Amino acid sequence: MIMERQDLMEKVTALAKRRGFVYPSSELYGGLGGLYDYGPYGVALRRNIRGLWWRHVVDLRDDVVGLEATILAPEAVWVASGHTVNFTDPLVECRGECKQRFRADHLEDTERCPVCGGPLSEPRRFNMMFKTHVGPVEDTASVAYLRPETAQGMFVNFKNVLNSMRVRVPFGIAQQGRSFRNEITHGNFIFRLREFEQMEMEFFVQPGEDERWHAFWIEERLRWYTDVLGIRAERLRLREHEADERAHYAKASTDIEYLFPFGWGELEGVANRTDFDLRTHQEHSGQDLTYQDPETNERYLPYVVEPAVGVDRIMITCLLDAYDEEEVKGETRVLLRLHRDVAPVQVAVMPLSKKEELIGPARGVQRALQTGFRVEYDQTGGNIGRRYRRQDEIGTPFCVTVDFDTLEDRAVTIRERDSMEQERVPVAGLLDRLRERFA
Ligand code: GAP
């Protein structure tokens, strides 16, 4: 790497906008802090991340089922879950010139404003949920909240899933979807957002089995980052929460952290939520949420182990981990060394020139490869070198070039992103050869 780590966030942020991954939301009107839109390559990257999570957490297991619950839920849900009282951050305000607001637990000096040096107020609890009203009358009965976590959807549907599916403890309910938090301080690009997407799984276990399953899911999730997403192991670590930093529902919690340019930060949390949520929903709703073991007839409220992560946070991790620069023939080559399963485009097909006789064969190659890969066809102007660089910047593992020799020898050139090595391959064997190279 020829760049300083502190430059990395800036470079990745610029590349993400330049190459259609991430745009500031409502930028035309000055934007709104902590909100971002995702462009075409960002959408593709996120779909791949979601798909790989779902495959490994749900599809490859026979003890996890899916759910999609609403984003809006009535106040009663959040009173029961404890979020109306406990889902707060300590807010301090500058009493000096700048009047800015900060999270007290993010400040080293809680007396002086980090911007203008003015005195800071005493911390007060600030609830991070977005409140709204459902229906035409804004009275107390119509109060609803945008969910700050997807998890509650799984708890309030626990009995529905139990009664409609053939599930037995231990089993999990998984969900992917948007969550909303009115974060006091957002920032570090898409690391901390006010609207983001979570992927959470509530794994219901017999009390007493919870610690074993907690350890299992910590290892399982850590391995997913290295083996499935290809994130560098040396930039990942586990960190157990101290008692005073645990969420109000957790008995124990371990973060999977990544070494971001600003230091170690939470990528995913794996919590032991005990029976806190089922118990509180049982109490508040008056409904029996216990589970009866069909073999022993024992009745109990299951404990819950929860791996919870944000798509946006995985996305920024993938981009930062993959970003690289190297010197090639006196010029800087920028590339994303994204894992082949994560890359928005897997193969780019390019005719060497816009001449008619090359376009037919190139389109034929594109159609053949689309049966096995995510393919982009690129015949835009610019020499082939410039088109390779563009694909390097979006992380495309292979480019396939159709040139004038193709018309004679029925062969094309495969160019690999990381090594830039080229290989001449017959069109007839191209799909198989690429499958081999992706394996
Ligand atoms: N249900 C448990 C829960 O929500 P959390 O640690 O608050 O736990 C889980 O959030 C994950 O969601 C985090 O590890 C992070 O990946 C993501 N996340 C949380 N707040 C976020 C935010 N403001 N912006 C982006 N991602 C966020």
C-alpha cells in the first residue's frame, strides 16, 4: 500500500461517489446528515452481501427460518421492549459559541466543547427512536415508532412462527430490513447512519444452553467474514462488552470489530439476550409465550442468542478492506480487491473497438457468460487500458476482451484484476475456464 491509513476513508468515500456506489442523500437540496443513497454498484454490492448472509445464516441450515416484519410498530411494542425508556444516548450541548451537540460517551473531555472550547452542559438522556403518528388524528393512541432494531419483529412473532412452522428449540428467526436511529453524532461516511439496514437472527435456545450457543455463534459469524467475504483476519478481532456498556437486554455481548481507519470499531454484535424480550412481551401483552418441549413436556421461556449486523457497515468494511493502490508504469492504479462473490460485476466483456464486426461476437460472449456470472458489457469510448482501470476501481475480478484476432482464432483474452495477467482462451471453453478461475 502506498497510502497512509488516515487517507483511506477519504479515498474510499470519493471512489464510492465517483464510481456509483454511494451518494449523499438529497444532495440536490444540501442533504441531511447520516443519510445516504446507494447507486448502481452499491446496490449490487449490497444485494451480494445480503444474499451471502441469508445463504449462510438461513439457507445452509435447517434450524433457521425467515421473517419480514413492519418497520412501523405501535408504542406498546417499544414500551414492552424497554426502548422508550432505555434506548437513549447521553447528550451534551455546547453552551459557548458553536452550540453543537455531542454524545458525552464519545468525548474525551466532557467539560469543554471539542469544536469551540466553550463549556458543555450536563449530559441528559436523549431517546434515539423516530416517533410518528399512524392515521389522521395525532393523539396518544396513534403513536408509533420506526423500529430502531429489527429484532422486536421476531419476538412479537415468536408464537406465530412456533404455531405455523415445524420448528423446535433450538431454532432461529432471521430478518433483513431497514432500521432507524436518530443518532446524535453520525459520521465516518456510512459507518453510523440514521437510516440503515440490519441483518439480525434471534436464536431461541433452552436456558442453560445459552452460553454454549453464544460461543458457537461468535465463532460462526467471525468465520463468515474471513471465509465467505474474504476480509483480512488480521483486521478483525473479538471484544467482549464490559458490564456498563451492555444493552439493557443483554447478559453478555461480544463485538466482532474491524480495524477501521479511525481505529477498532464494531462491525457486528453477538448478544446473549436471555429471556428478557419474550418475558417482557409476555408480561405486557398478557399472552403466553412459553415453549413446551414435545419430548420432556417441560415448559419454559427460551433464551435468545442474537448475531446482529448492519449491511452498510459490512459494505464500508468490504470497500476499506479491498481498496488498494499500486504503481504501474509510472501511474497509480487504484483497485478494489473485492472477493469474487461480493464484487458488483464479476466479468466485464469488452470489444476492443466499436467496430461493427466486433460487437456481434462480444454480445455473444456476454450472453454466454450471463448464464453463470454477473456480467457488464462495456463498449464505451476510451482505450482498453482506461476501461480496465474503471473495472479495477469497481472491483471486477475478470475482464474478457474481444479483439480482431477473435474473428480468426475464435479466442478471447481474459485479464485478471489483481495480477493483471492475461490468458488467451477459446470462446467455446470460456465459461468453463472462468468457472475454474472463480473456484
Ligand atoms: N438488535 C440488536 C442491535 O440492534 P446494535 O449493536 O445496536 O444491536 C447491531 O446494532 C448492528 O447494527 C451493529 O453492530 C451495526 O453493524 C449496525 N448498526 C447499529 N447502529 C447503526 C447505525 N447507526 N448505522 C449503521 N449501522 C448500525
